[in-house]
Amino acid sequence: MGKYLDIFVGWFGYRLEDWAFITFGTIANILVVALPVLLAVAMIVWVDRKVWAAIQIRKGPNIVGPFGLLQSFADGLKVFLKETIIPAGANKFLFLLAPALSLIFGLVGWAVIPFGEGLVISDLNVGILYLFAVSSLAVYGIIIAGWASNSRYAFLGAMRSAAQMVSYEVSIGFVLVTVLMCVGSLNLTDVVMAQKGVGFGIFNGYFFTGLLPMFFIFFISALAETNRTPFDLPEAEEEIVAGFQIEYSSMSMALFYLGEYANIILMCGMMSILFFGGWLPIFDWGPLYAIPGILWLFIKMFFFFFCFAWIKASVPRYRYDQLMRLGWKVFLPVSLVWVILTSGYLVFFGRFAS
């Protein structure tokens, strides 16, 4: 046995007990992040509905639990107990796989989100590229759902959503380029630390001050990327149906909404880290650093989610031609020009990060 164990150690560099420790440690780290994210999804649905209700001068959820806090869990239990209906002509495997993929791609991005200095599951040196790749993969769940449903309405909604997401990912890519040029690193922890103590006076130097147009492009593109109002075109208002998820029911439909809200929270986290200093306080003042950094990050994320909910309750839906024109004829050239201006500024003033 010792001989074979030595061969195993020679091949992989670890003993069996080391592999077990690493595996259980990784699973524990994933659960520490994934479970609060799923809980946060349930709570932000409640926040979403409360914001809509306040803007429309009504109460919103207020019966189930104190202040209606348990309404999301009651709705989740209701859809869980309902029957899952699969259309006779659907591809059953892909039909059930699509909502799972939507939720999975909404969760795996959190692997590289730093909640504080050293508080991250995987501190990748290519964290920005990882997030960009994961956000790009989310479209596959939607396309598979539309195709596997064997419904023309679902397929049309999926095609609309795919074109929309791909169009705005181009602008998001240029936004990320400007940030990484200012930092000189693709590591998200380095992005946050690059914004510390380089602002005006006692303010931390958040990137939104110098990259304000790119922040607005990223924010609006995040709305389109997550199919939020005013860019919820996959809902297929012309057909009075629900777009790519029209054939879904019960828990399989709920998984799409869980994935959508998980992506929304992820986008809020990305905006907080890329432009607003992540876990850093607003002021570069010693006593403020006594407040846990994760609390600062949550405050910023909550503010951005409030903006998402506010926009949904107050802004009318775009037409599809307006949506595509905004992405290709406005955001793409503006973001490209700002990349050129940013690189020129950094080179001219000798501030190009090495």
C-alpha cells in the first residue's frame, strides 16, 4: 500500500489526506458563498417588490411574516409543490437542463468576487476575464430553453435575448479594458486596492470619477445583459407570452428567475468593485476601516440594486430597434473612443500601469 501511495504522491504531489482536506475545504468555501447568495436572491425579490410598491403608492408584500419578509419563501414553496409539465414535443433532457444552467452560471461568477482583502474563494489573476466569460455563457441557458421547448414563441424570445446579450457584451468588454489599463492587472483584489487613497482630499479614488461615461455604459449594459426593464424584450410583448420560458412551469420556471436575480446581484457586485472601490469606505480615513469591508461592499451593492428596481418601476420598455441601435451605434463607438482616450491619457502622463 505504501508503494502505491508513494506513486500517487509522485504523480500529483499530494497525499490522499491532503486531497481530502483540499476538497472539503473548497466545498465549504463554496457553500459559505453560495448559500448566502441564494438567501440574498430571496430577499432582493422582496426588496424589488417593495420598491415597486412604494413608487406605485401601494403596500406590496406585507402579510406573510413580519413586513412580508417570508413572502418569497412562500412563493418558492408554492412553485416547488406544483407539477412540472414538459411539452410532448420537447427535448426533455435539454428542457430540464436549461433552467439549471441559468442558475449555475449565475452562481459560478461569485467564485472570484472578493468580499474583503483575502475573502474570496479563488483569487485568480485573470478574475476580470473569468467574470466576462461566465457572463457570456449565461446566454446558452436561454438559447437551449427556447430551442428545447419546440415552440416558435419560445424560440423567438430566445433569439431576441441572445442578440441582445451578445450586443451589450461588446460594450462591457471595452469597459473592462479601460479598468484593467488603469490597474495593470486582471485580478479583482488589485482592482480594489488600486482605488485606495488616490482620490481628491480624503476621498478614496474610485474609478467612476475618471471613467464616468464607462460606468454609465456598464450600468445600462448590465440592465440589458440581465434582461431587466427597459430592456426586457425577451418577454415578447407582441405575442402576449413570456418569451423563451413560456413552456416552463413550477420549479423549472422559478430557476430562471433565480438565475436572473443571481446575475443581477453579480452585476451589482461587479459595479461596486470595478468603479466604487469594493470593500473600501468612501473616505480614506482610519476609523472607517474599523467597519468590516464586507459591509461596505453590501451597502454599495444594495444601492445599485435599488437603482435596478427603481428603473424597472419607472422607465417604459424600449422597442427592439431602439435597443439594438443604442448598443451598436451609441455604446460601441463611445466605449471604443473612451478606451483610446484612456490609453492616451495614461501614456501621455506616464501613468500607464506596468
